[in-house]
Amino acid sequence: SPSCPDGRKRRVCYYYDRGIAGVDYGEDHVMVPRRVDMAHALIRSYGLLGDMSRLRTRPATYDDIAAFHDRGYADLLGSLTPEAFAAGGEAELTARSFNVGEPSKKEDPRSVDNPPIAGLWDYCCRYAGGSLAAARALAAGGYDIAINWSGGMHHACRDKASGFCYVNDIVLAIRELLAAFARVVYVDIDVHHGDGVETAFVHSGRVMTVSFHQRTNNDFFPKGRGNLADVGVGEGVYRAVNVPLYAGMDDEGYYGLFQPIMEKVMEVFKPEAIVMQCGGDSLSGDRLGRLNLSIAGHARCVRFMRSFDVPLLLLGGGGYTINHVAACWCYETAVAIGKEIDDDIPQHCYDSYYQSQGYKLHYTVKKNLKNDNTNHHMTQTKNTVLRNLDKLAA
Ligand code: TV1
Ligand code: CA
Ligand code: ZN
């Protein structure tokens, strides 16, 4: 079957924490943690829970988080409440110094990317704990694929919040994998650049980071990051890979870059584990992203990484049209398991979200969105990246 090109089944474990579904970034905020609950409800309704082990774990501890993050920043995350922030004074000033509660646009005071949300520390410990447990499950050798759709918070920095991300669960998970595996490759198909992860490992010879992301007028978030010429530093030279894309990118063009680049990455870097951030904001019709991938096109990238038969950690990330994201992550869970699932969505508690797509998993992509990626741009980008990777092989 197309979900399982090499026929072999994989041992899959899956982390889901109900405590994350209720987290609220604020009424108007684009980040909606409930989408993970929606994905889970779909996964359950398709009967996929029976094909995976459920990872049960304690939330990450302060020490787990402080293994990467600055202690002053971890202390802030652990103590901040919305009430203390609202009261102003020291709590607000400290929070804002770590980019929590800071308006992202001066002209719009409500545009706070990283709000001082209720239950902030608990939320961080839960999604980070899931990614750590998933990494440990792979390191211990009991599973081939581990999934945490509530993880993938790739922008969080050592000492500040960024782009809706507070704790960088990906960096924590990769550090955990490095205890068991000589080399780890990180691949990021979120529409945004994986800046927090790239920065954390930019000097590392043991971690290669690869990000595919949208680039428009040079000001798409995170501004100035993810240029084709950013290739890593020192021991990390040619171990950072950046693939900037223009708006309107379709399945064919995306895979035309993804497949040869990741094939080459696997050939020259020979990673012993793969971490894949599967942000759903690269899908067609996203509220923030302007790429035009279908769920099948997005999942094809997951299936390709699975085909290498190297321990694989699948994480979530962005995704702001929540019915699309939930359907995508459910389908990718089926891909991980190696099971074909019907396009008709089974009846379940979030049914009404899928009415607009005829209760089908695979919704239709935009037909009249202009694809700004010329063949020339895609060929140039591919050749530049492949040439850089060749230098590693030499
Ligand atoms: C509150 C309410 C916050 C509505 C933020 C879009 C909002 C955005 C909002 C928004 C929004 C961004 C920036 C400018 C930083 C600012 C999870 C100084 C309609 C992984 C993060 C994007 C993407 C951050 C996260 C970006 C991820 N875009 N409405 N904020 N500068 N912030 O550009 O990669 O998907 O948009
Ligand atoms: Ca990306
Ligand atoms: Zn994103």
C-alpha cells in the first residue's frame, strides 16, 4: 500500500495529554491547542489507537527544561501568572524582558505572540515531557516511530519566548537522542523557519538541521533567518540546510525539492535518528502560511522520511486552520503506522469542523493561488543545497 512502500510495519508510540487541549492563548490568538485534541479525536475515531502504544509520562521537570534553557527564564516561566502580569510592576517587566506579554506590533497592543497564559508552566512541562518521553522511547530501542503532536515548538530560545513557543521541546528531545545516537538529523516542514533549533545546534557536527520555509519580501517570520547561504558555523559547517520557498508552492514543486535534498542528507550525513517537525501551516489555506500543499503532499514527506527505517520522532508545530491540521496529523499518524484510512471521516465529537470539506479527510487545495516559485528558482535552490551537501561527502 502507498502508506507502507517497503511493507514492513513499524512499532509506533504516541503521546497525548488531555491537559494541553484546554490551554488558551487568548480569544483572538491564532494558536489553538485544541487542534491537538481534535487530531486525537480523529485518530481515535479511525481506530488508530489500537495500532500504537500510548506513552504515559510525567511532565518535564525544572531540571529537564534548565538543561537547555536559561535558569532566569525558566524561573519566570515557572512563576508567572496572568494575574501577576496584569497587576503590572516587576512581574510584567520581567516577563516582557523574556518576550512574554510583549506586543509583537507596536500599533496593535493585542498582538501578543507569547501571552502570559494561565497554566503556562504546566503547559510547557507537558508538551516538553511528551517530546522527551518520545525521544527516550526511541533511544531505548523499543519503538521505530514516536509521535507528539503537541510538541514541535521550534522558535523558543535559550533565554526567551518567540513565535508562540516558550520551551523548545525539540532541542530537549534532540539532546536526549544524542545520548544514544551518534548523529541526529532535524527536518522542519513548518511554513516558518526552525530558527530556535538551528541556533541551538549551529556549531554542532552531530546535528544537522534542515528547514523548508516560506520567504516573502524578506520579512516573513522569523525575519532574516533561513537564508540559502546560512549553512552552519565551525564544526557545524554544511550541517545547517535552508530551503526558502515563495508563496503558492504546490505538492509537486515541494516534493521536487524535499525528496532529492533529504535523500542526499541521509546519504552524506548518515544520521542514526530523525526528528521531523510536521507543522501544519505549510498546508493550503492556512491562516498564516501561503504555501499550497495538500495533506497528501505534506504526508508524502513524512512517508519519505519513514522509508529510511531510522528511528523517527514526529512532532507537531504550527497550523492555524485547525480542521486542516487535525486531519493532516491524523493522516500522518496512519502513515506512521502503515495503515490506509478511509477519506470519509467517522462520526465523532468534532464532526461539525469538517462539514465545509464534506466530512472528508483530504480537503481540496486552492486552485487559483499563484505559484511564485519559478522552475528557475527551484532548480537553483536545489542545486545550491546539493552542492553544499556534496562538500560533506568529500
Ligand atoms: C495575538 C492575536 C497574536 C492575533 C499573532 C502572525 C497574534 C499573529 C494574532 C502572528 C497573528 C506572527 C511576528 C512581528 C514578531 C512578530 C508554532 C516583531 C494573524 C510554530 C509564529 C509566528 C509561528 C509569529 C509559530 C509571528 C510556528 N505571525 N494574529 N504572529 N515581530 N510574529 O511576525 O512556526 O508556527 O497573525
Ligand atoms: Ca520550516
Ligand atoms: Zn509555523
